[in-house]
Amino acid sequence: MLGAIEAGGTKFVCAVGDELGGIGERIQIPTTIPEETIPRVIAFFSKHGVEAIGIGSFGPIDVNLDSETYGSITSTPKPGWRGYPFVQEIRKALGVPVGFNTDVNAAALGEATFGAAKGLDSCLYITVGTGIGAGAVVQGKLLQGLSHPEMGHILVRRHPEDHYKGKCPYHSDCLEGLAAGPAIEERWGAKGIELVSREEVWDLEGYYIAQALMQYILILSPKKIILGGGVMNQKQVFSYFQKYLQELLNDYVALPRLSDYIVSPGLGDDAGIIGSLLLARNAIQE
């Protein structure tokens, strides 16, 4: 029995399951402050007798095993969570091995093992929702160096008719600041789900996403790209970024048909929680 935590900015999804991706009981807990959220998380797992916990967390987080602050949430703007020793608190309360990575790296691992990239040794998982983040599997391993990837904060060229200042509290008009859900809502005055028929909304979104995809393709050359998150539920955006991406690449890189190469998650909304089960499995093995 393994435990999985998909720790998001608005909610924690906690589940028990197995190393084959099977999910048993699960609950959702609002992400408020650690003193309110974490005791409920611990109470859930305490009754299940799990052998390990895998955490896929919102970030930034410290994933450097040699760091004194390994297992902590670092420079998040979310009140109460900056510097929180996530791994240490879960390990202390439950006494089991804990695997720890970003929520998007966990989702990439899930998709590479059981989802849309199954059988491939590389893939890129991108979420476009409340924020923008990406996780990558390269040669069968999660991409990690000095820290984890932060691909949502790359700089992109502004559309000449876009004068919106940007929403990111750190970089203003980075990719996340221009194209995440909160930026869409602030720029257009309504949530994306209320703007389905507004062609100009999704054309602009496709313009920015295509630039990011071009950079990821040129640098990482993933064998599959998976796009998830709430904004990507608006499937009309796929045709817009495909058009702009083809224009930007200009036949410089040979790619499969874009509709086969850049896809929705094979595991749907379970990519992150299944990936977190795999982090728990890896924690036992390590």
C-alpha cells in the first residue's frame, strides 16, 4: 500500500494505491495554511498503514538531496508555505520513506510510465492552469540539476497588440504571467470557461504557448509532449498553437504530425496522483 499526495495551490489530493497505478480511496483537502492542511493529510494516511508516501508538490521546492533544506517549499508566494519542511513533517508523522518532487515532474513520470508517453524514454508534461509548469523525463529519468525545471517562467515575445502588464509576482510578463489562467481572467475580465467563443482569447493564448513549445522542443527534443491543466481543457487552443508553432519552427526540425506529438494527458486528471504513487515506490527502492 502506497500513499500519494498531489499538493496543489488550491487543493491537496491524497490517495492510496499501488505501484501499478491502481488508486483506492482518495480525498481532497483545501490548501489553506500548513497548520490546517497537513494535520488532515496525516490523519488520512494514518488509518491506511502505507509503506511509503510520494509527494508531487507545487513549487518552487528544494529537491537537492545534499541541501540542508531538502524537502522544503522555497520561494512560493502562497501565504504560510514559504520555507515549510514538507518532507520532514510527513516523515516525522508517519515514519515511512518519502519521495518528493514537483507536481509536474510527478505527472511526467505518471504519463511516461502508464499514460500518453508509455514506452518512450523521454517526454515533457506541461500544465497550464492557475500557474504554468513543466516536468520532463529524459533518458528514462526525471530531469533535475541544480534544482527542478521552472519552464513556466521563461520569457516570450509579446504579441504586438497585447498591452497587458502580466500577472507573475516575480517576473510580471513571463510565460506564466501572460498565459496562465489568472492572466486570462485579469486580461479579459472573465474566466477562460466563460470565453469559449472569443476567438481572440485563444489565438493570443496559442501565440504564447507556441513560443514556449518551440523553446522546449529545441532544447529538450522530447519524444512526446503532453499538455494538461484547466486552461488546456479548452481544446480550441490546440489548433491555434499548432498553427503558430509550425510558423515558428519553419520546417527547421522534423516532427511527427503535431496532433499526434502534442497531446492531452493519457491519464487525464490522475497523471499527478499516479506519478506520486510512483515517487513513493521509488522512495522504497532507494
